[in-house]
Amino acid sequence: MLAILSVLLLYICNPVVGVWYQQVYCSISESCECDFKPHIRDLEWDLYKNVYGQHLAQDIVSEEVAKFLQNKSPERPLVLSFHGASGTGKTMVSAMLGNHLYSSAMSSPYVHQFVPTLHFPLPDRVKEYREELKSWVQGNLTECARSVFFFDEMEKMPPGLIDVLEPFLGPSHVVFRTNYRKAIYVFIGTTGEEVINRVALENRQAGQEREDIQLEHLQEAIAQAVYNSTTSGFFQSRVIQQKLITRFVPFLPLSRRHVERCVRSQLCQRGSCGRTDVVEAVGGDMLYTPAQGQYFSTTGCKAVPAKINLFL
Ligand SMILES: Nc1ncnc2c1ncn2[C@@H]1O[C@H](COP(=O)(O)OP(=O)(O)OP(=O)(O)O)[C@@H](O)[C@H]1O
Ligand SMILES: [Mg+2]
């Protein structure tokens, strides 16, 4: 009996048989581990090729996701918080992340998105929302340890709600029968944009390269901004106090050359690659701040499709 068991064990431990066994298992199972197929190289490629002017976001996201997924039993979940002005690529980067983690991409049942105006619209119902959010997250983690949660528009999140996630985000708490440490959380919002934009402006006025902007300058400043801002889901939040965010990810304001890259890329997608006149017209039609210098687009690349329609 022991001999048969040993042979069986050796057989299953053989890597080729292991792969075969997993394929068979995944063809009959709906386990999320089967749908979880992270392609880190593709994510890096997507980030570096298609996101313009965001060297900090590109570096942090690729680095942290790769480090986190290489660790088979992480001590804490990966918690990223995206900050920056409107139209700078926050939602776009979060979608890239989701797309390269699961084979069914953002439509995977293990990728969850929360938008406060949709899911938590009434500030006086925070108590109920807290209960709902907690049991929703816990239920999903029980079903799939590799769950991914996106919280967009954090500036509209009722303060006090996100703190209900504190037990899931830290390293030391135990959530009964749930390996919550493999999950990924991404918070997205505009709060902190003043700090980020100021650093970008000073860099520009000093005649330095955009790539000279270092993350160290911004981490603590963003943490302070979201903690102190009344229009932030992290207002006086224990998540910030307890330092449960792995990294704050700043999105820098976009210059005219970045906007024009957005125009070029979207024109190509529409089959009008050669229309440099439209690139020039859209770039020139955007609003730029500050009045003195006109360095940064006030709407990032957000208004690009509408302007293309106007000039094409
Ligand atoms: N840095 C960028 N590189 C390339 N394209 C970009 C970039 N930023 C924005 N875009 C384009 O503009 C669109 C809008 O950007 P996105 O939705 O990511 O902005 P956001 O930062 O989430 O803004 P908001 O705070 O208003 O939600 C994207 O779908 C993309 O086409
Ligand atoms: Mg967005």
C-alpha cells in the first residue's frame, strides 16, 4: 500500500505530470487559481509602451506587482493607492493591471470594482455600507484568495467606510479560514493632486528632467494630503495611520507633448495615423496651466476623443 502511494506521489510530483494534472483539474474546476494567469512581462510592456509621462507609476506598479507575485506566501496583501489629476491615466493603469492578472481580464469574477457614486451614494448610510462592504470582501476572499479589488473615485468615498477593511489590509490580523494575504487592493483618486502638481511644476521651473522627480519626495506628502482632506475616503483613516498602504503611486500632470501622443495613438486606432494636422490642432486646443508657462494640460488626455471628433 505504502509502495503504491509513494509511486503515485512521485508521479504527481513530476513537473510534466503536475502540469497535466493541473490542466485536467482546471478543465473541470472553476477554481480562481485556474483563471489566475499573471503575465508580468506583458503588464510591463503595456505600461512602458502605452502610458505616457508616468515614469513613477510605471516603475512602482511593475516593481510591486512582480515582487508580490513572486512571493508564494506573502505576509500581507498588496495595497496600492493611485493619486493625481483627472485624465492622467489612473483608471487606465488599473485596467491594465486587471487585464494582465486573469485570463478573463477585467471581466473575471475575481476582479471587483467599487465606484462610490454607484455603490455608496448616500453619506448617511455609511453604517450599512460598512457591513455590506466587509461581508462582500470577506465572502470574495473566502471564495478566491487571489481576489483583486479596485476602489475608484476615492475622493467621493464617504469617510469612515474604508476603515472597515483594516483587518484585511494588515499583516497581523487573522481572518478566520481565509488567506487574505494574497489579495490585491487598488485605491484610485484625485486627492493629493495639488502636492503632485506642485512638485511637477517646481521640477519644470527648475529646468530639470521630468524623470528627475523622485518618489521619496511624494510618499509622505500624499499620505498627509489624503489623511487631512475632508474630501477623501481616507480622511483621518486608520488605514493611513497604521501605514497599511504598500505604496502611494503619483500620476504626474501631462504636458502638451504627452497629450499629442494620446492624440496620435487614438488617431491610429481609428485608422487615421497620418493626420499630423489633427495632432497639432488638438494639442493647441487644450487648456494648460499655470497661466505663466502653460506647462500642464488641465484635463490630461481625458478630452482627447471629443476634440479629435471636432477636428477630424
Ligand atoms: N498617461 C497616459 N498615457 C496614455 N493615455 C492616457 C494617459 N492618461 C490618460 N490617457 C487617456 O485618457 C483616457 C482617460 O484617462 P483615465 O480614465 O485613466 O484618467 P483618470 O486619471 O482615471 O482620470 P479621472 O480622475 O478623471 O478618473 C484613457 O482612457 C487614455 O485613453
Ligand atoms: Mg479615473
